[in-house]
Amino acid sequence: YLPTGPELTQSAQLIDITGDRMVLLSEFPTVGEPHYAQALPADLVSGKSLKFHRLAESTHPEVVRSEAESRIR
């Protein structure tokens, strides 16, 4: 599609994140506000969740539990 500049078209991107680097698989324009199309009721996926990690129990060295703990490196 034509690169029309910022805010004239919304861009949808399909990105593969399975490897060491992200790979752009496809890019195409969308019409209107694309965020609404991505919403769905949580009960459609909550019963199929394989793992759930409680933030308070995380032992990851980079864990951020609050806005005060966030940082930019």
C-alpha cells in the first residue's frame, strides 16, 4: 500500500517473534480504529490458559511490580 504519512492510515503488522529477531511477515492498511477489532470476551480464552504467573510471586531479576519500580535503561 502507499505510505501516506502519519495518521492518514492505520497500519496492521503481522510479526513472527519465535526466533532471536522479530520478522515482519505482512503489513497492510486498516480502516478506522483497529483496536476495537482486537477485543474479545475474556471467557473465550481464560479457560484455555496454560499458565498464570502471579506478579507478587515472581522471582525474575527484572520484575516490576509497580510504576515506582519501573525504569528505562
